[in-house]
Amino acid sequence: MSTIADVATRAGVSKATASRALTGRGYVSDETRVRVAQAARELSYVAHSSATSLATGRTQTVGVVMPHVNRWFFAEVLEGIQLALLERGLDLTLYDATPGSASRRRVFEDFLARRRFDGLIAVGLEPAESELDALLALGKPVVSVIGTQQSTSVVTLDDSHAAVLATAHLIELGHRRIAFLGGTDATHWPHVESARYAGYEAEMRRAGLEGEITRTPAELSMPAGYAAAVDLLSDAAARPTGIVAACDEVAIGAIIAARRLGILVPSTLSVVGIDDHVNAEMFSLTTLRQVPREQGRAAVELLVRHLEDPDAEPVTLSIKPRLVVRGTTAGGPGRTSAAVRDSGFAPQS
């Protein structure tokens, strides 16, 4: 079996130059790159990760840390990361850091300290200060997906703008009694939820609706959204005509609650979510679309940039959401819309 040394000898270059030419990491002239590639083809050379690591000083592996691997957003981000890494010939090591678990502590105190990766992508961790310090102390480039860290590059949705667009959509339809549903003081992602609520509040104030501002707390899940919406909608005299949900899962829970209470969506109650969750189309949910897979790809691009230039300054890539109007929003009281009608879909209890 041919080795990188055999390729280097045939091409008339050093092993380090041959490795750079084949991996694309580091400068090599076009002429040399072509010559090395031709030598590799003639020798039927296939790079081995261990040999590449010895030649470049890198593991050719990227570590990914996330709190959940079985929830929609995180699974989509992970798929985007994996596809982008495969395109670059890089491996992936996944660390599942479930909040509040003993395994999370082991990830930060033990496994990450082994540094079996060239860089790290932290997805949705909103890590405590000690955890962020632990990541940075590894001396490896770190990129965050979701977060406000100033010490790392960040890929994030413009959460405040998403809520502004959701709220403005309901106001333009003639709604005035608009509630924000979702978020708690003990949430794992306080930045996301507080930014989305801030966007809702700012748009309500801009429209002169300060007196209608209200927030009903709920964890970011369908069951929690359902339970909170039952309480919010049970009082016919005080119930809102529009809901801005902190995320699509909360919005879907609210829709199910409304229908079980006999409240028509959207003719009596309009609901807007944020995310464009995989189930949003099934519920005909009007929402603000983000594409987590693209955020995963963007995180890889930023990490590669830091690997190639360790002195590069951290950057924040803020992704703008897009309003997707479906069938859960319609004109407010006294206004009608021919574009939508009440859906007949009603999940059974």
C-alpha cells in the first residue's frame, strides 16, 4: 500500500507539502497541487486519517456539543454540520450534554479535556460561565450556534426581529389584544426567549398597544404550550384574539388547546410561531422560518476560518427570519380575510 512518503517522492516534494496539497490545508502552488494529485492517482494512494494527523498536526476531527440530539432543531443543525464536514473530509465527534445530567459534567470535565478534535462547535448550550471558560481553556477554536458569547464566533437567528415580524403581522391584520406565549425564568435558553419577548414588546409599544402587552409563561414544548394556552384562553372576556408563540411547538400546543375549547383558528384566534418546525406545515401554521441546517453549515465555515487563521477575530452571523403565512392567521375582530379559512384538522385526545 502506498504512503504519503511514496507520493511525496514521486512528486518531488516534502511529505508536509504533499499532505497540504492533498488536504487543501495550507498554501501550495497550483502546479505543485496538480503534480501531487497526479502522483497520488498513479500510486492509488488513499489518505489515512492517522497519517494525515501526523503530517499536519491535526486530528481532522471536529467536536460537536449539544444538549439534545433527538429534538428537531438540534437534529437539523447536526445534519448541516455533518454534511459540511463530510464535504471537507473531516470527521465528527458528538458529545451529548443533556442539561442537569451527570454526563454533561463528564463531557466538560473529562471528555473535552482529551482534546481529540481540532475545533469545537457548541450548539444551543448557553453554557454557564465555568463551562464557557472550560471550552476556551482547551486552546481550540470554538464556534457557537445560538448564544451571546463574545469570546467565540456565533451563528444565531435574529430572535428579536423574528418576534417583531410575527407581532407586526397580527397588528396589520387588525388584532389589538395580542398575547405572547412561552418562556420561563428557569429556561435553558434565556437569551432566545428574552430576545423574542423583547421583539414582541417593542412592536406592541411601537403600535401604541402598551396596555395590551401580556406574557403567559410556558416551557418550549407542545404539552407546555397546550397547558398554558388552556389557562390563557379559558376566560372568554379576557382572552386575546392573537398569540405570538415563543416557538412553533408552543404555537401548535396553543392551536390544539383552542380547538378543544371550541375556539376557531384563525377566525376567532390567530396564532403565529417562530421556527418553521417540521410539523408547522401539517398544522398550517403561520410562522417565521429559520433553517437550522444552514446554521450548521455556517458554523462549520466559521470554524474552518478560525482553523486556517487562529488570530481571526470572533464574528456574529445573525440570520434573518422570513415570514411564512399559512392558515392560522386571519383578520382581527371586525375584519375578514378570504385568503384563509378555519382548518378542519383537529387532533383527538
